[in-house]
Amino acid sequence: MSGRIKELCLGTLLLLSLAAGWLITLQSVGRLERVPATVQLRYREEAFSPRELDEIAGSEAQQGSGALPLTAFGQQEQKKVSTEAPVREAQLTLLWTWGRMDRAMSAPLLSGYYPAAGGDGCVVDESAAYRLWGSRQVTGETLRYDGKDYTVRGVSEAAGGVVLLPAAAEQRVLSTLALEPPPGKDRRAAAEEFRVRHALEEADAILLLGGFNSLGRFLLFLPFLILACVLLWLLLQALWRLRHTPFLFALDLGALVLILVLAFWLSGVRISFPQSMVPTRWSDFEFWQRLFSSWGESLVELLRSEKLIPDLLYWKEWGKAAGGALLSSLAMVLLIKRRAAG
């Protein structure tokens, strides 16, 4: 009796692990899909002011349909921020922004909203709210930095004590330019064209963020893909046993193909090869070498670049998605093994 209870408890634990891992992945993939596909020009020594970026944006608008949406931000750490009611001070990380503030840091909001560009509205994360006011219900409160008052318009999830602020016109604090090329366009090439078009210095790093939704969906469906592979293997074994009866073999093979076609059609999955991985000329034998070399350079650049708050939040979500997929997939494998053993 105790053995049956133990088996029941283990099975329940595996089912709960499968559900918990899948829900974690679902939440993280949902957040990642809301992150726009951007390419970032990141500078270590150079910084831009909103006035300079207004001129660049005005010039870029003349490109018409080829104009690239632009957002900019810069990070300063351990800056003293204060409040008057109650009187408190805290050393926080400041994320100065130009353009759409929600493009600078895509952390979900717990309350309020991301204010429009310009003005005196700001967003604080949950950690900063508790350190300054002792509560996260602080929308409408006022904080002060460097003699200027800002009104809190929103509170985001905890990110280590961060305040998002609009940069003043002459304030040279914006060291990262985030561009949003149209879908299908090579993002690194688009960033280089933008840099040359506006006579900007060569960036210290070119980083790609967002735009990897297919990988997120793969992680989300990984445990079900494992189950589908096991079921397909069992069907193929049953089909192989009918190889000496041609009629039944052909009938079952046709049914299997029909089931697979219907499954793909109903799920909306479309198998395709990314256009960026297809050479424009089949005689271009160096295409794959350039492609893999570019991927390698991007990975090295990503690992070596300074990690800012938006980067850490982005990779935190990928870590949660991968961890949840690993948990749910492992639980699915163990459930299948228990079923096969029983």
C-alpha cells in the first residue's frame, strides 16, 4: 500500500513539475515576444544629447518608408535620489531615455504607465519605490535628482533599484542607440547603413535584442514535441510490424501521413527556412563561412559587452524560459518512462 502511495505522490509531483515549468516558460515567452527586434549601437566613451538625436531623427525621417524608428538610453549607477514626503534618500541606478521610454526597458508595469517622451514623468521599479517611500503604490509621487523634480507615472517590476528618466535637451548621457529595422532586413547591415548615413563614429559594440520569437516558441512546445516524438516512434514500430502485409502497411502509412499533415495545419506551424540563411546566389560558396563568422562575432560581442539593466532583464527572461522548458521536458521524459515501465 505504501508503495502505491509513493508511486501516486511521485506521479503527482511530476505532473505538477510539468505544469509549473510550462507556465513559467509561457509567461517568459509572452514577455519576450513583446520585446521589439532591435539592433543597438553601443558606445563606451561617446554619449549623445536629446538635441543631437532630434536632429538625427529629423534627418532620418527624410528617408520616408526606409526611416528606422530610434530610441536611445544611457545608464548611470549609484546616483543619489531623494523625496520630500517622507524625506528619504537612496543610491539608485538611473536610466536616462530619449524617445519611447517603454522601448528602453521593457519590464512589465505593476501600476501606472510609461510616460510619453519629454516632460517630467518618470518610472521607478518596485525596489526603488520601497526604498524611497516604503510602498509600491507611489504613482503621482515626486522624486528629486540634481535639483529637478520628476513625477512618478509608473512602477515596474523589481530590477535592482532603477529610475527611468527623460534626458534634458543638452544632457549628453545617451550612450546606446536602439534601432528597429523592418522584419526580414539584416539588422547589423541596417545599423551600419544608419551609422554611415548620419556620419556617426563606429560603435564599440553592435548588439541584437529581441526578434527570436521562434526560439521561444520552440522552448514552449519542447515537452509536447518530446511526447509527439515518442508517439511517432511507437506508431512507426507498429507500422514496421505490418511490413509483410502490404495493404495494411500502405493504409496505416497513409493514415500516419494524413495525421501529421492535419496536426501541422491545425497547429498553424509552418516549416520554413529563414531567408537570412539562404544565399542570394547559389554560386556564392563563401556565404556559409560569412554567415557563421558573423554569428560568432555577434556572440563574442554580446558576451564581452557591458551588461546594462535592460540587457540583464532580457536575459533573465530567457533564463526563466529555458529553465522552465528544461523542468517541464524532464518531467515529461520521466512520466513517459514511468508509463513505459508500468
